[in-house]
Amino acid sequence: MGVIPITIQKWSKSESMQITVVAIVVAVAGEFKINPFIGEVFRIGLGSSAFLFLLLLMSHLPYWRTGIAAGATVLLFRVTFDGAASADTFQLIDSVKTHFSAMLYYVVFGAGMNLVQRRLHQLNPLILGACVSLIDVASNEAELLMRSAAFGLPYFQSGQWLLISVIAVVRSYFTTGIYSSIAVHQMRSVHAEQQKRIEQMINVGSGLYGEVFYLRKSMDAIEQITAKSHDLYGRLNEDGLNDYGRAVLGITQQIHEVKKDSQRILAGLMKLVDLESAPEMTLAEIVELVGKSNGEYSRMLKKDVRIEKDVGIDYRTAHYIPLITVLNNLAANSVEAIERHGTIRIRVRERQGETIFIVSDTGTGIAEQDKDMVFEPGFTTKFDQEGVAATGIGLSHVRAIVGSFAGRFFLTEPGRDAETTFAAAFPTVKLKKGV
């Protein structure tokens, strides 16, 4: 995996200002240093690490220009510092001569990084660290060569190459490691945000699926009503009741208009719920998503609900939208049935060629007189403060969705702790991938 570019906020209105900021930071950081050799001929500062880190962080900048700017700023900064520290003995030419090689380091380093800039974010972190180490060694050698020439010192010192190489490798991998850690953290954050959006889209899709299923049933009912109305119109005309016939014909035409409007709405919803091109999910992922969304729902209702998940059979399915629709409605009903504290259990089992989804809760339960009515269209036990009935798709439509897969949906006998338990059994062959 290559190093991932980090998106950062613009530090200024122009590229030049950003380069200036980099140059100043590098110049200041360069004052924190160590001297590995005798005297002030060569020193290792934090400026090089800061420069590398900022180049990686701000990969949109032209590296060669940034290197020149950083080098010039370091030279100006150090010469000015020399002048302020020893005003009486300060010699401009000597100061420039002393620090010119430091400027050369950043110029060479910027030019070297410019060679790999285009492939910077395609390189594996280990390879990137190796490339940066070579550039660092080359830049240090250029600095040493310039200092040796300027002060007439021997270029090669015993152990110099080894020390420079070790420092370059440690510094380069340390800096690229920090940058890679930041990049990975950002990648995870972006992935988490994308995952959250996907979950939201899936939940919206499952809600729309229920509405589409609702609308399809309504369309069938409208079609039957239209046919019956037109048949009644013909009979009234045969019996000579033309006035009544025209009235019925008018009603039939209005019903037909409602049907056309419903067809347009259905077509629009079907574009949003494109089940043919839907990706696949595992049963475990479906149950996890349902548990997560209903956990948030319970917290929104200020209830302390524990959701237990037990997936005994797992495989991939393209029919995750209807499954989520069914489970979400059952789990939401369970959340609403729990007064303050309780437990919801979502289990998946396979028996005799059926994949069975079982949702149970420790809520208030279903009254004995209501058990025969819970699957009837329009039945609800939930009303708001104004006495208006809930508008969920209802257990009758949940059963219809399960039935569309030739499955079974039923209320089981109370389980442990008198739990209310619903089970939706789907033929495994209709859900399983590639079967």
C-alpha cells in the first residue's frame, strides 16, 4: 500500500505564502542541533526532519522552489543570528561563508525530492524511506563538500560516511513513519465516515423498500378496483341506469388517474431501490447493521436496551434490503415495546433448508386477545400522545415481504423470561449467493 496524501487546510491565500511558512519553520527548527564532528563545520538539526515532514504534508508545493526558499531563509536566519550575537566582531562575508553550505543542503534536498514527487504517494512507505535516505545522504555530502572547499578542510573523515548514512536512515524512516501514521489515521477516519454514509444509505434503502412494497400492493388493489368499477359501469348501462353509469365511469377515470400517479411514484422509488445491481452483504453484517441502528434508536428514545446478536449460519446474499427491512421493523417494534430497560435478541439459524431470523424482546409483550390480530392490516397497539396510530409498515406487511420469498412469518410461544418472539423463515436457496 502506498503512502496516502493527506488533505490539509490551506495555510494561506497563495502558494508563495505557504512556501514562506515552510521556510521559516525549517529555519527555526534548524537551530535545535547536534554537532557529530569536531568544531562547527557540520551539524545535524531538526530543520531537515521538519523540512521532509512538511514536504510530505504539503505535496502540492513545487519542491525545488521550496528547497531554494528554505535554504535562503536558513542562510539569512543564521547570518542575522550571528550578527545579533556578536555585533562587535561580526563579519558578513565570513558568516555567509560559514552557513552557505547549510543552504546548499536544502537546495539539493528539495531538488532530490522533486525527482520523486510525482510518485510520492504511490510508493510503499519502506521504499519511500529508502529513497529519502539516499536523498538525505546526497544532500549531507553536498554540504560537507562545500564546507571542505570553503574552509580548506579534508573532505573525508574517519567514520563520516557511516555516521551520515545511519543518521539519514534513522531520520528519514522516523519522519516518513510519523507521516504514514497520520495518513493511515486519516484513511481510517475517511473509511469510517464512508462506512457511516453507506449504513445510512442502506437504512434509507430498506425504508424505501418497505414503502415500495406497500405501494405495489396498493397498485394491485387499485387495478382490481378499476376493473370492478368499469364492470359496474357496463352493468348499469345494460340496466338502463345511464346516469348512475356515467357517475361510476367518472369515479373509474379518477381511480385510473390515481393509478397513473402511483405508477410514476413507484417508478421514481424503484430507481432509488435498485435491487438488481445491489451489492451483497453477509447475514452477520446485516444483523450487525440492524443491531447498531436500533441501538441508536433506543438511545434516542432514552431507553437502556441491550441488543444481543447470535449468528449461527452466515453467507452472502444480494437480498439484504428486504432482510434489513424485516429485521429493522421487528427490532424497532421490540425497542418500542420495552418501557425503560430490557434486552433484544437477534438470532439466525438454519433448519431444514430454511434460514430463520428470530427477534425476541423482554418488553411488555402482546396481550392474549391481540395475538390473533397482530398480522391483520392496520392493526397497531402504538399511539402517540394525540391518539394517532403509528404509521410503520406493520406486521401484516412484514409477513407479506417474507411471503414474497415463499417464506413463513410467525409469532412463537413465549420464550425464556416470557419474551415476545417473532420468527421469519426464508428458504435458504432463495437467499444464498449463487444458488
